Amino acid sequence: MNVVGKPRRRVDGRAKVTGQTRFADDFALPRMVHLKLLRSPHAHALIESLDVARAQAHPGVHLVLTGKDFPVTFGILPVTQDEYALAPEHVRYVGDPVAGVVARDEQTATEALDLIEVRYRPLEPIATPEEALAKPEPRIHAYGERGNIHRLQAFQFGDADAAIAASDHVFEDIFFYEGNTHLPIEQHACVAALDADGKLTLWSSTQVPHYVHRALARVLRMPASQIRVIATPNGGGFGGKTDICNHELVAAKAALVLGRPVKICLNREEVFYMHRGRHPVLMKFRTGVTKDGKLTGMHLQTLVDGGAYGSYGVASTFYTGALQTVTYELPRYQFEAARVFTNKPPCGPKRGHGTPQPRYGQEIQLDKIAERLDKDPAELRLAMLAKPNSLTANWLRIGSIGLEQCIKTVVERSDWKNRYRKLPQGRGLGLACGAYLCGAGLPIYWNKMPQSGVQLLLDRSGQVTLFCGATEIGQGSDDVLAAIVSEVLGIDPYEVRCVTGDTGMTPVDLGSYSSRVTLMAGNAAIQAAQKLKSMLAEAAAEDLEVAPERISFANGRVSFESHSLTFAEAVVLAEAKFGTLGAVGSYSPPRAPGKYKGAGVGPSPAYSYTACVVEAQVDPRTGWITIPKIWIAHDIGRTINPVLARGQVEGSVYMGLSEALMEEQVFRRLPPKLSRALVHKMPSLLEYKSITSLEMPEMDTVLIEDPDPNGPFGAKEVGQGPLLPVPPAVANAIYDAVGVRIDEIPITPDKVMRALEKKAKGEAPRVGPERFPDVPYPQPLIVPPAWEGGDGSEVKRHDAAAVV
Amino acid sequence: MMRLPWFDYRAPRTLSEAARILAGEGPNAALIAGGTDLLPNMKRRQSAPKVLVSLRRIPELKRNGAVLGAGITLTEIVRKPELPRGLRQAAAQVATVHLRNMGTIGGNLCLDTRCNYYNQNYEWRKAIDFCLKKDGDICWVATASKRCVAMSSTDCAPALLALGARVTLVSANGERELPLEELYNNDGIDYLHRRPDEILTEVHCANAPSTYWKLRRRGAFDFPVLGVAAALIDGSARLALGAVASRPFLVAKANDFLRGKQLTDDVIDEAGRIAASRAKPMDNADLDLYWRKEVTAAFVAYALRELRGDDLRETRSRIARYEPA
Ligand SMILES: Cc1cc2nc3c(=O)[nH]c(=O)nc-3n(C[C@H](O)[C@H](O)[C@H](O)COP(=O)(O)OP(=O)(O)OC[C@H]3O[C@@H](n4cnc5c(N)ncnc54)[C@H](O)[C@@H]3O)c2cc1C
Ligand code: SF4
């Protein structure tokens, strides 16, 4: 291959490093005015009255919008259309938008916010999942399971409890993974404007222009054909820009009303309120193990703190259990989950969407299992790896799996055999693994159309233009698409012009989330490029007087043996032969084998795998933690551009380490006797702690290539999976260093100290959640695994026994 | 983006003119040096002075000899090896490179006190109905307290206290020189014994062996949640603490204990114990409050051991994540 696998400067690299990339905030249009949102100061309240007269009269104010202007709800998932652009009567978290002021500049709009008079009737806020379970009233939403329980899910893939009961060893552990947020350096921003034909255009830093397009049509009650959404290059997304945002809807409406361009840039605090970040998850694992270290069954329960709205929450909740089965052989599995509403900014998808939390628990529990069975944690895992081309208990189809090589690589490179359990007190190594999707098998709204489309245009000058709805969020999707097309056509990737993320110009791609773009848009691009290639080959073959199959494409030439044409010459011949040259390609994932209700979350065309070893240094006197080095190996299938792939691995390690050690989106409840306030503890980049380059360890990154038949050239994802093993590997390394278990995230020096003090007193050297509350999980859906005679559907409870 | 409130800007070229403007404007005016503390506070509407009087064009404040002008930047301090090590270590750990290039020693010594309930923007503070320090009538950190317990968060002050520094204050009515210690008041609101018409102009500080240790989450740019300064003055070690009260202070009891003693391991441990008992961290800053108190003794030990000549570079690089000054 000429392009794929070769380290290259990314195609959009020059624009970025020379400061020429136009982010949403760089847009300034003639006659543009500015929007600011008034947000609720109450965590939970009803709006009794809202008077905008004074704000409207303020000099420089053009328009004030309120909930009355937005009668239609929206939501990213069809089942949870529970948000209003501006809350008409019920506010559900501090920061919930209630009004929008459009003025000649930001300053004036900000001043006018203070002139809007809102009378609230405060309600009791629900601060925690435990409270949400205990207090059905006041209800945060009128829909849901009951009270403040948003969603309950329960599945039984084989009788796991029976298998656990019959095991040689049973492990029961409770873990907690604190919520955290995405922290993209670019705050959300958008500009809405009417074009010369009166159609609406929205430029927005979004990862999902297609979904924003649909939501705008719904909320503004306009034909979608009158709306164009352009995703500007995102200065980081990480899932934080995969939802429909209030400000996008309000800016669009204001532009329609005023006929002038309207701009809004959230400030950092507002980004913390927009959130949609990692759900806090409490989890309980009961796992059965044979004496030689095989898993017999696992029963996982999760309690998910959803915040104030649905967002992606139903899917996130499924993901707290869906991928536990794809790394290690697990014959039986029971999974129960609950998502509750609380009066905090809504949680949603963040890099790894719902899966880092249970992965944290699972990989620490394996470490505990290895210790009890006196086995090496690496050996324990190697002996129970899931098999390639297999089905899991919950009916996921695994294709390629390079986890064995990943584990062996990090074990060897970290000198694990000689150093694990052998380092001096205060130093330790920890190992963990992970797996992730390469694109969700199903779109978020039901349809039978492809998930991704690519269109190629070939100009007689030899210029190749690629159109695709995929959005460049810094991950390098434009580069991947250019690389794939240029590989097929034998040209230089810098020759390909990418037009992406524009609903007015590009075929639909569902967006940059769930690690789907390289695999899905990549396959669509191959298909389109191959169609063009055969036309070019046919035309060139005629000219060179050979059979089309013998024509090769490389280095900008179309050749047969020593005879060759330039690429542009071949294009001219083809255009003369076929007319204007263009081709489309599209991609739909294979059908998932699971047919039960709920089987839609978890299937993917392929899974990526990662293993990681972390070295930790812990000061026994202060609990101070230092991470000197991390070894990581990621099974990427095939690397398209190693520079970008490594960047993604290292970025994931950064983010995983930051979650492991510092990040927490936490809230402060003031003394209830004195106040109803429930506020974000530290909505600022300074006080919301995340690691910086100074805390980054030395990194040893290896990409493992085990091509997957479903991936373009065998490629799998790399944007999210490498995050997963990092937090549990840190926890395991700290255990190796000082013998204490921190069963919750983040792992801070004070927790380590507390555990060390417990240890000194002879108590269990552990800090973590002590109990799992009673959650009213429903009777599980019974879905027998294939090896127990199942066919992928659920069976009724009474005939379950007959099937087994 | 958060925007500044409107203000008038004055940039006098002499100290006396600055003092005159300040006297004329009264409490409506605020001094601005580097602005690295003042401007973020103004964006959050913690203050909205009508007039800003800039000190940047006043040559007298740029004196950089035996006496330090208040307008000397922290970067200039870090780059001046003749200055005491403790002061340079403190300055080097303030904020980030960019902020140190702008931030001055005068501004650092007059830095506003900090609290998690206060260093928030206007909307956030509105959501908690404000607090004593600004616009409210209760202290959320200590609800029974009549006093604001916001933390002194300057790094250079403890270093200079341990070194026995003195400062000069100038107003339209004259000037006075006082020990730095007397500049500070243990009150989160009235944290300085500085009249509103006074300008801090000079810092006088002799060189002496000294060290500064700072506890914070991240070496890149966090405020201190504990600062320990130690200096060897007339043969005795002297300790000052920062970020554990509303003022930085010399730890009298520990210093009495240390007077005339060799810094043996036992002496260091005992000094750590005494100093830690004087630390009163509050639940209004980063990291667990009890833990912060617990590790005070360890940080005192680092400072004293470094002062007696131990090589603590490895420890320092683990804590600071880099080697300052
Ligand atoms: C992200 C960030 C991190 C920071 N981290 C730290 C840290 O770790 N440690 C730390 O100590 N500081 C920190 N700071 C605060 C600040 O940057 C420094 O303290 C800096 O030295 C302040 O100096 P300045 O000249 O910018 O002060 P200014 O902002 O100009 O002034 C600060 C205050 O002092 C008053 N003032 C200034 N000069 C005089 C004078 N000559 N006489 C009387 N009053 C005066 C001003 O009126 C104002 O009230 C941080 C700031 C930020 C934004
Ligand atoms: S200590 Fe109390 S009064 Fe002072 S800023 Fe904090 S909350 Fe406000």
C-alpha cells in the first residue's frame, strides 16, 4: 500500500497550525447580532412568571425569546424528546436556559439578561441517585418508569446466579465511577443566518450536523429542505457536541425572526452546564470463577445518575453492561441497570460512552481474582480471552480480536514478569484491558438507510472532491477519508479535497460519535472510489490496449507495466467515455444476531481491543501519586495514518489518566435548612481539575494490526477504546505499589492516605462505596445464549427452563 | 466570553500622581498592576471599580536592585539569582509562564483571598444567594461564622515573611514602612491593613538561605492549598505558612521551638507537628481538607530538610512536577 499505514502530516494540518482553520467563533457576518441565554439559578423550580419588558426596552436589544416561542420539544433519542429550547415552566438544573436575549453585542445582551424578571417557585432538588430512588416526588419528569426513575433494564443471558452459586470462588465488589465532563478546549459556538434565498444556515461546532438538522426542522416546524447545518471543525468534541444544544435552536429561531445573522459562544461555565458527559455510575459485580481461573458467570448491577434530561441516557445505560462480554469468555451473564433523574446538568456520552465505568470495575475485580487465585493477572486474562469469530452470551458477534497480542506486548515491553509484585514499596505496576465499538450497529432513529454515504466528484483536471457528512472534530476524519480514496485511486492524499459535515452539500453520515467514522465512512469511501477506479481502468485499458484488470493505480499514475498515463489523463479518457465522472458509496453495518428487545445497543461491525500497563509511584507518607510511565498496545486492525492513530491513543491515555486521578463533575448542596441550592462545585477550567502535560507520563505506544474483514483495509477504531484500560490499570498499579484498593474514581491522594491508615489499623485497606442500594429492577428479559439453545430472541420466563 | 464591566482607565506616570488620583477617587478606584488577579475578578463581578489606576507606567515601581519595586514581575524575580532562593521558588510556582510575565510582586502580595464559593461568576453566586464576602449575608463555609474565612493564596508572601521582609506604602499623605507581617489581617474580606489610598511601592528583603514548598493539585498552574516557607535567620530556622488561613503568617510557636536548634530529624518532626497544629484549612479550596491538614507536617519537613541542605530534588519534582528555580 502506498498511503495507508504511512506516517503523514494530516491533510488539514497546515490550516490548523497556521491558524487558518475557521472555527465557529471565527465567523463574523455583516449585520451579525449576539445571543446570550438567561439560565435558571434554581436546581428545581416552576416558573411562575417571566417579564421581559425591561430587557426588551434596553438600548441595543433586538429580541427576547422565551419558552413561549418554542412549543415543540426535542431530544437526541426518539424515545426521550424531553427538552425545550427554553424551559417554558419547569426548570430542572442550575443552568437550564429560560430566555434568550439578542443584542448588538455580547456585553449589551449580558446586561439585558439581568433585566428579565423571573419569579420561580422553588421545588425540592433531587441531588443523588439514592435520593431519586427514595423520593418519587417532586417528579423531575412526568415520564419514565415511575417517580424519578427514568429507565430500568434487566437481562438474563443464561442463569448466571446459578452458575455463580456453583463456582469455586465468588467475588462480589462494589465500585463507583464519578461523573466527569469532556473539556474540549473550544467552547460550543454557532452562527445562524438566512441566506439570500431566505433559507436558514447554521454553522455550529457540532459532532452531529445530521441530527441537529432534524431537530431544527422539528423544533422550528420548518421543512428540512429549508435548513442547512454546517459543522465547523470542532476544537475537540469527545462526545460533548453530539447532542442537540439549546443555543443552536435559539440562535436559529432568532435569525429567522430578525433576518440577521445571530451568534452565540458559550462561556466555559455554560459548557459545564451543557455537559452530556460521563454518567456517574455505581456498580455491583458478582462474579463466579473456577479454581483454575475461568469465569462461570457474572451478575452486574448498575445505578446511573442521569442528571436532568434524557439525552443519550437510555443508550448510555445499556452501555454500562453491553460490552462486558467481548473481552473474556463469559458463559452466562445477567445485567440490570437503572437510570435516575437528578437536578443536575444532563449526562450523556463521553469518550467510551457508558463503558469505562463497568470496565473499571471488571478489570479491578480481575486483579483481585488473580491475587486470590495466586495467578499472574496477565496469565489469568490470557487464559480466558474471547475467541475471534464468536458470539457472546448477549449475542454480540466478535470478528477479529487482537487482545492476546496487546497483552503480550505490554507485558514484554514493561518487563512485567520481572517487575510486577517485585518493585520496592511505593512503586507498582498494574495491568488492565478494554474493548470498544467501531460504530454502533444501529442509528439512533430507526431507519433502513445507510449510516454513511460518500460522494466523489472527478474533475477533468484530475481533481478529486470528496463529499461526506462526517465531521472533522480534530480526530482526523478528513484525513482518513482522503487517505482511503487516494489509496484506491493511487494518488496523493493532498490532492483530495474534502467537503464534509454539511447537510446542504454532503450525503448523510450520522456523525462523529461511537467511533464510527473510519469504519463506516471509510467503507463508503472505498465503495465510491472503487466505482471510479473501474471506470478509469476501463478507459485507460482501451488506450493502453490491455484488459482493465491489468491496470494498476499508484503514485499518481495509471499504468500497465511500463506504459502509463497520468491520473489526469486517465480521467480525461474516462470522462470522454462515460460523461461526467462521479460515484457514490454507502455503508450499512451487518445485521446483528441478537433479536431481543434491547439487542440494538452493543452490536458493532467490529471491536477494537487495548491492553495497558501503568507504573505508579505512591508516597506512603502523603498518598501523593505519580505516574512515571504507561505502556499501551491497541488493536487497531489496520493503521491508516500512524501519526493520527498514535495521537488518538495518547489523547485517550491522557483523558483516561485525567479521569483516574482528578476529574469530577460534582455538585454542592448547601445546608438544606438554609438553602435549596444545588450547584456545580467548580465550573471553571482552573478549578475543575484535569491533568496537564506536566502530569503526563512517558508513553510507550504500540499499534497492533490484526485486520478485521469489516474494516476499510481492515481498520478498526482508535479514538475511544484506548481510554478504557487506563483508569483500572492505575488502580491496580496503586495496589501493587502500596497494597490499597481504591474502588472508585477519581483516585486522589487523600483516598490513598485513608486506605493506608485503615491498613495500618488492620482494617480492610480499601476506599470505595460500601453498599449498593435496593433498586427495583424488573424481572429480567430471558435470552438464552447460543450454547444454551437460544436463537437470539427472548423467551418467556416459564419456558426458560425448557430451553436450557 | 465573560466580559469586563465598563470602567475608566488612568495611567499616571509618577507615583505622586497615582497617589493623588487614588486619594481623589476614594473607594471607587482600584489599582491595577499586571491585572492577572483583578481582571478575572472583575469579569466575575466580584468587583466592578469605576476607575482603574494603572501602575505599569510608573518607573519608581520598577526598581530592581537591593530594594524591589512593587511593579517587578514574577518572571523578573525568578530570573534574578541574587534574590533569596525561597522567594524565587515561590515566584516560580505562581500560576503560569504567561501570568508570571504579567503578574507583579506588588499584586501578588495584595492578592485577593480565595474561596470556592466566591471565585465563581455572578450567575453561580446568584444561585447560592451570594455570601458575606460579596453581596450576601452568610458564610457558606462556616455558616455560624460572622467572619469570612476565605484563604490567603499568595505564594510570595509566606516566602517573604520567613525572610523577614518589610514593605513600603505610599499615599498622598506620606509613606510608611512596616514589617510585611503587619500588612496582613486574618479576615477574608479586610485581609490587608492597607488604607484604600495607599500604594505598595517597595519590598525590602535581605538574602538568606531559604526554601518554599507548595501543595497544589497540578504543577502547571494551580493556586496553593498549602504554602510552607522556611528561612535561616541569625542561625535559626523560621517558618511561615500560606493558604491555611485568611492571612499568611509566621508560625510563632514553631519558630520559638526552632530558635537556636540544629535541624536534626527529630527537631524537624517536632517543628512539623507544631506547625501543622496551627494550620486551619477550610473546606473552600481544592483537595480534601483533612488531608491538607494531615500533610502539613510532611511539607514542613521538606522545607526544613531542604534548608539544612538535603537533596530534595526528586521529591520536589514529584510534587511540583518540575524543578522550579
Ligand atoms: C490561572 C491563575 C492562576 C494563578 N495562580 C496563582 C498562584 O499559584 N499563586 C499566586 O500567588 N497567585 C496566583 N495567581 C494570581 C496572580 O496571577 C498573581 O498573584 C499575580 O502576582 C498578581 O499580580 P498582578 O500584578 O497581576 O496583580 P493585579 O491583578 O494587578 O492586582 C491584584 C490586587 O492587588 C492590588 N494591587 C496591585 N498592585 C498593587 C500595589 N502596588 N499596591 C497596592 N495594591 C496593589 C490590585 O488592586 C488588586 O486588588 C493566579 C492567577 C490566575 C489567573
Ligand atoms: S469564606 Fe464564607 S464569606 Fe468568605 S468567600 Fe467563602 S463563603 Fe463567602
